Amino acid sequence: MKTALAVIAALFALPLLFGAVTALESTDAGVVAVVRDGGPLDDNQIRQVIDPGSGLTWTGLWSSTHSYPAQQRFYTITADAKRATTLGVDVVTVPSGDGVNLGIEGTLYFTLNLDHETLKRFDDKYGTRTFRGQDDSSLYAWDGDEGWTAFFGQAVRPLIDNALRTQIGAMRCAQLVPSCALLASSSLKSQDSNTNIAAVQNAVNSTLARDLPQALGGDFLTGLRFTLVKVTLPGEVQQAVDRSLAANAAVSEAQARVAQARAESDANQARQDGYDKCPACAEIEKLKALPQGITVYAPGNPQAVVVPTR
């Protein structure tokens, strides 16, 4: 009888012991945690927030811990499909005002708002639902880098794409990529693309600062700063531009050779006109052109110039 009671007591004690062990949580320097009650008699509400770099903290029996990145994060967009195989790197192309699909190279920097009340609202809104991952799995925003990327891709990226589409679409291709002018004509006019790219960058930053809090339902992301590195042409279009530039360079080279030949011809003609007017000048020029050290100079003689050998 005593043995049976001991076994029953052990069966009850083991879950309590396991729950007590798992009820202790700590966070790394780059992680913040939101703890939700999860016991059989609890209401699954948020219990507490554990700040980054905290030691072991009692979170209650059977509670669940949602860990989020506390340090600055960055989201990279690129026109190179090979770079888009890693988490947090996506390919983005948007059309210009004149219909050319332009590749975007840039990075958005941001930080999750670590204010406790804001974090609680964020976890209520986004930590209790799942998002589709890159492998079509359902992930929570606190499921590591994959989960955070899934959340970001569905909740934030559409706003970034929309801001870029709006600003890029308000400009012609040549305003952002000067060589794009060759698509419309054979001449290449100088464009101040750096100023225009900076204008797009500033406009995107202003748009995101305004639209993200409204779309997400709170100031959940802080320190937003988008850096637009460059705008690129599609590969096949860039190849056409390169061929056009090479052709223009060849034409310019040929024109330069023609101009040089014409200048030399004009110079020779002018020199001959001078000699016709001054025959003595022609003889003087001949004497100046003679090699050093001659011993005989007899104009009209086949052996007109004799230079001694050493």
C-alpha cells in the first residue's frame, strides 16, 4: 500500500517538478521575452516582460515564453536573385513612370519597440497568430529568425513595396538610371540621378514613418531608416544599353580619327602654301631636317647626303 501511494505521489510530483524547472527563463542581450500564463487554471494572458540580458526569472508554472529580437534588425532588398536565398533578403522590382522595370538595391534598418506596454500589445496582435514561412510552414513571429522573417514578410514588406512603387513610379527611368536615356534615343544626356535617388529614399522614409504605425496598429517598430543604394536596369535591358554605349564609343572614335586626318590635311596644305610663297623657307626646313654629322649635302644628287660611319 505504501509503495502504491509513493508511486502515485511521484506521478503527481514529476509534472510539478518539470513545470518548476521550465518556469525559469533567462534572456540573451539581443532578446526580449513576453511571458504568457499557460497553467490549467490560468487565463493565457500576458504575465510579464523579461528585458534583454536578464538572469533566471520565475515565469510561473506552464507559462509560455515568446522571444523577440531586441537589437537593431535590417531587411535587405536586391535585384540579384542569387542573394535572395537567405533570410531577410528579397528581390524587389518596380516599374518606373515610363514602364521600365527597375531593380532596387537597399536596406531598411529598424528596431522592435522595447517599451513593455507596447510589447504586450504587439504580442497580443502578432504573437498569437501564425505566418507562412518560406517553406509554406505556419510559424509564429517568435519562432526564431524564420518566424520573424515570416511575420515581417507578410505584415511589413507590402508597405515597403508600396512605398517604393509609388515613389519610383513618379519618375522616368532616365531620372534614376542615366543610361536609360539610350532606350529612347541614340544620345546620352547627363542626369543627376544621385539627387533623384536621394529624393526617393527620403520620400520612402517619410511614407513608412507615417503608414507603418497605422497599418500595424501601433508604434511597434522604431528607428526606421531606409537606405536606397542604387537602381538597376533588367539584365537584358542593361545588355542593350551596353551595346548601344559600345556603338556610340566606336562612332566617337571614328569621328575623332576623321577630325584628326582633316586637321593633318589642313596643316599640310597650309605648310605647302607657305613654301610656295617662300621657296627659301622650304630649303631652310630641309636643312633643319638633315641628320647630325653629315659630311656631304648635294641637292639633286642621288648621293645627296653622306654621314660618316664610326
